[in-house]
Amino acid sequence: MADVWVEEESAGLVLQGEEADELLAALVGSTEWVAGHKAGIPVHERVIRIPARMVPILREACDAAERASAARRDVR
């Protein structure tokens, strides 16, 4: 199962999904996805798999997080 929600306090996204299998984790860990950003998975992070059916849900959650973040900035 995969899930996504917006944390009220920080307006950040929280993702829950299946932990990637060893092959995918090894691929992610050995790939430099962003130029200048070293390859590897920090020990405090996990690679999770979010199914394609979650793309619209992620878009909705991103919009909600953006609105919540903007509201937090307006209050300060």
C-alpha cells in the first residue's frame, strides 16, 4: 500500500510506500540523479516505491502542501 499526506505542522509531504527491493535500491544508490549530488543513499533514508496510480494523488498532495505552506508564511 502507498499513501501520501500533508503534515500539518511543517506543511511537508509524508510518503509511505513499499520499500524498494535490493536491485532497485542498488540502482538508485549507484546513480548520480542530479549533477553534482553524490550517488548513494544516506543511512537515515530509504528508497520507496510509489505506484503510478498515485501520481494524481501526489499532485493533489503537492498542491495542498503548497497552499498550507503559503498560509503559514502569510500568518507570520
